[in-house]
Amino acid sequence: MDRLSATDAGFYYAETENAPLHVGSVAVFEGPAPSYGDLVRLLLSKLPQVPRYRQRVREVPLNLGRPLWVDDPHFQILYHVRHTAVPRPGGPEQLRNLAGRVLGQRLDMAKPLWEVWLVEGLENDQWAIISKVHHCMVDGVAGTDLMQIMFDLDPNAEHAAPRDWSPQRTPSGLAMVAGALAETATAPLRQLVHSPDAVTTGAKGLVSSARAAVSTVPQLARQALTPLARTLTGPIGPHRRWAWSDAQFEDLRTARAALGGTVNDVVLTAITRGFRDLLKGRGALGADTVVRTMVPISVRKEGERGSLDNRVTAVFVDLPVGEADPLARLAAIRGQMDEYKRTMQAVDARSIIGMGDYVAPTLLALGVRAAAQTGQMWCQAVTTNVPGPRVPLYVLGKRMVSAHPYVPIAGGTRVSIGIFSYLNEMTFGINADFDAFPDVDVLSEGICRGIAELVGLAADKQPATAAR
């Protein structure tokens, strides 16, 4: 029996009616669109490489153990692969509206936790695929690997014929309880036998984490006293607004080369401009105001790409939206990220995440659910950057021209920004609570203005640099 990890179980338990916790994307392709049957047959031929897509989550009675992945005896791919269209010729706004409705709807938690939608009717003879997969199943980096399994690098790639599949028998409730109790009793011992240094390493990770936490106490105290943009947090409803912005990767690299920092620093600075414009339009911008965003960081090792579970931690970055000077905004963000890099080097984040496997499952379930229902006021946004492939991808011989990410919102944080790079383009997918963000387009357009102003400053600096 394959059991969810502590991190994956946390995402599963945190799902609520108003906070569906799936990640997703909208990929646009050159036409003409394939037939629905061809797409179904393609996915059937790929499913043996991702057996999780035929499995559903089953909870252990009384939460005596973390939930299990079990084969769905009633699996029907036609339920998971949908077919729809927008009125021709459908432009970006029609696609965004459709995608916002599809991505905002919960997955059926009693079935395998994924959907794929084939969308026809786009302008310029284009079509799209909207995909959804629950966060308990895959994080952003693993999601990129899954996309590459479904996609081809060669437009003329051949695909194996779909194979017959028979589900394994679902364990009884009694067997699940017995297995959970046995695992709870023996897992620490097995961990010691197979990896004698595991607990020691985890304990050392906690010790180094404590030391790192002590070193960041001044920063945490500073953050606790920082005036935050409180209008961005609050209750989350069942509906979503979704918008996206596009940028050329070369522009971001040009700004980084001329102004310093990393591409991620430049991206966060551009997002700061978007939030600055949003709060200014709401009359809620002060000179010292910041927007604190959670920035997930993958701790997946290079050899672990393709592992379909969550290997992620997070840091909190204060976006200085009250600062009028874009160069000062970049310097402030760069300083925070550099400090986090030094801290993360001193902490074995993987070991700390792994220690969650020793948390009593019932307490894990109650703790995550309580945190999700209580909400939090520590941060106002989620910003996650997932590097995508730099080579063209194809589905059934059709070239993907762009991809836009979708990141869930939960726990009182009513806006998230997913960032995805493909070829020479970087896209920003903004997911926001419908009632709280009628002005989501201001944020989207502000990010574009933020990139443009940094590129302009980089161009102004280049002659001076060349003169020296």
C-alpha cells in the first residue's frame, strides 16, 4: 500500500469547499486541433508511466494513518478528459474566462485527482489544453516532469497503443487500520535499519534550523512590525478571477545583467510594481507598506526529478510596494533573497520536511485543517516560479506556443501568482478570489509596467557601463 507523505497528506487535508488545492495550466497550441478521441488515446498510452493517474486517495478510518493511494476500480478516462469550445474566434479574454471557471472548480475527491480539457474555437486556428492536478499529488517542479511525459520533443513522435489495465484490489477498512498501526509502530525502526543516519540527520537539521531561526530573529521581528497591505487578506469565496501577463525572458536577463541580482529578483521587483499599482488604485498605499509573499522553494535534488510527490519548503519576502524608486525596490528584494540563501545553506530543509513523517497522522490531519480554516495574516500573496522547458514541446504533432500556470489560494491569502518559463517567454498566471479582486487586471498590467520600467533603466545604464 502506497501511503501519502506527510507533506502530501497536508495538502490533501487542507482542501475545503472554498479552497480547492489543485495546480493547473493552460497550454495553447498551433492548429488544427486534434480530435477528442485522439487525445484520449494519447493519454491512455501515457498512463502506464504515471500510475498515480489511475489511483484515488482513501483515508484510513479514524485517521489512524496517513491516507493511501489505491487503484480506482471504476476508473474511466472519459470522465477525466473533457471537451469544450469557446465561440469562434475566441481571443485571450474568452480563453481566460473559460479557464478561470474550469480551474476554479473543485476536483472530485472520490476519484483520481486530475482533469484535462480540450478547448477548441480559438482565433488564428489555435486550440488549448487546460490541465488540473491536485497538489497532494504533485508539486510544481514534478508537474513540469509530468507535462514532459505527456508532451513530445519530436512532432513526428510515435505513441504506443493503449494497453489493458486491471486495478489492484482495494484494501478493506480493517486491513487499512492494521497496516497503519503496524507502520506507526515499525516505521521509525525500519528507517533506522535502512538509513541509520536518518533520524540523526533530521535532528541535526532541526538543530541547524533552530540556529538559523535565531540568526533571523531580527528579521522576523522587523517583519512583525512592518505595516502590511491588510486589504489583500480575508475570507475566500468559492469563485475565482484569473488573469495572465507575458514577458520575454531576454528582457528579464537584460535587466538582471545591467541592474544586478538574479532573474527571480527582477521578477519579484516587477510583481512589486503590480501590487503597488493595485494598492494605489484602492487608496491603500502607504510609504512604508509592504506586501509579504510566500515564495515556495523546491528542495528536490537533481536525481529526484520525476518523483511524483512534494519536495518543497518556503520563505517569506516583503515586497516594498511603498517604495517609489524601482531600483530601491530591487535592492531591498535582492537583500532579502541573499539573506534567505545564506540561511537555507545552513539548514537541511529536506531533513526537516522528512521529520513530518513521524507526526501522528491524526494530529497531522487536525493541525492542517485547523490552520486552513483559521487562516493566517502573516502573508498576503503566494508567488511561485517554476522553470519550464527551453525546447519546443508537441502534442500529437502540434507545437505548444505558450503555457500559463495556475496556483491555488487558501488560508486567508486571496491571491497567488504562478510564474512559468517556456522557450523565450515567461508567463504570470494570477489567481484571485472573485469578490476580493475585481481589479485583478490592474495587478496583471502593473507587472508588465514593472518589467518595462526595469528594462528601461537597464538600457539607460548600459551606455554608462560601456563608457567605463
